[in-house]
Amino acid sequence: QKEVEQDPGPLSVPEGAIVSLNCTYSNSAFQYFMWYRQYSRKGPELLMYTYSSGNKEDGRFTAQVDKSSKYISLFIRDSQPSDSATYLCAMSAIGTASKLTFGTGTRLQVTL
Amino acid sequence: SQTIHQWPATLVQPVGSPLSLECTVEGTSNPNLYWYRQAAGRGLQLLFYSVGIGQISSEVPQNLSASRPQDRQFILSSKKLLLSDSGFYLCAWSIAGSKETQYFGPGTRLLVL
């Protein structure tokens, strides 16, 4: 079993839809949670970073963490064609030199 | 502000040839540095990380090696490339000693023929 599981998609939604991207994890030592966006042939770009259970909002993006269920989500409101990319979840434990464990990524396509 | 550079952007090499990929970070001191490989349709695999000059930790046994000759320079090398070394190589940095996350470079696409 992988430490981090992420549905690979692809996920196709119409413009303006609310998108929900999810990851589950098995290592209870994970305390820091991140979402990255990766456009084709580019390096991942940090979108959201959180270390506590609950919600964190930044513009159209909301990151949600439920440590009791070992489940994290990224919600995208009013999705745009420019949101079409692969979304990677990542997480790390304390004292690991910021070593991240990544999900395999979910490919999102927002259509006009 | 901090920036991270990788070169070359794209590389096509024959099997058995050597490899040298370079990564440099600007605007910060003593960063943690990382090399990842991303195969098509797969997640990021951590290859090496470094917490200081000359300090390299290997995560996956392979025919690749890494070196950190200067504080903000990280090099990925191979003496003889294999077909299976093809992939997208990403360098990343993070602030040493903090809980900050990693920031990635633009990547190098390597095709071994």
C-alpha cells in the first residue's frame, strides 16, 4: 500500500464548476500538507500549504485537512480553463528535512 | 526573492553516455536541496537530498549520483546512462531548519536512446 493515494483521473469539468481533489494517507506522522499545480512540461508550483486540521482558503482555492480520517482535499471554485493541469498532493513529517511524500497526481481538464 | 534554475531544459543522450544536470538557487543561503525524477504519468520520486555542502543522502539505489560543490549548487550525474534513466528531472529547495515547503525548478527533460 502506498503511503499517499491519489486518484489519477483524468477529471473533466465544465468551466465554472466546483472541483474536489482528494488524497488519503496512511502515515500518522505526516503533519504538513501541500498542494502543487503542475502544467504540462513544467515544474510543480506550490498552491496551498497547511499544517492543521480544518480549512484554509486562498482566493478560489480551499485546502481541507482531516487528520483523524487521514484525508485531505483541495476545492477549486469557479473553475477556469487555466486551471487545467495536474494537481499533486504532498505531505511531510516533523524532523525529516522537509522530505515530501507525493501522491501520483490528478489530471484536471476544465472545458469551455 | 528566491529563484531556482536548472539546465539544460532538454537533453537527448545515447545509452552509456555520461550525464551532468545542474541546479542553482539564488536569493537564499544554506538551503536544503533535492533531486526528483518524474516518469510519465507517475508521481515524483525523491532521488537525493542535501542539507549542506558535501552532504548528500541517497533515497533510491541507482546508477545516478549527486554532488553539492557549493552552497547553492546541486549536480546530478551518471557515468553511464540507461534507457530507464529517461524522465523529467526536477530540482527543489527548501529553507533549512524550518517547516517550509519545497519550491521547484523548471525541470530537465532527459531522453535516453
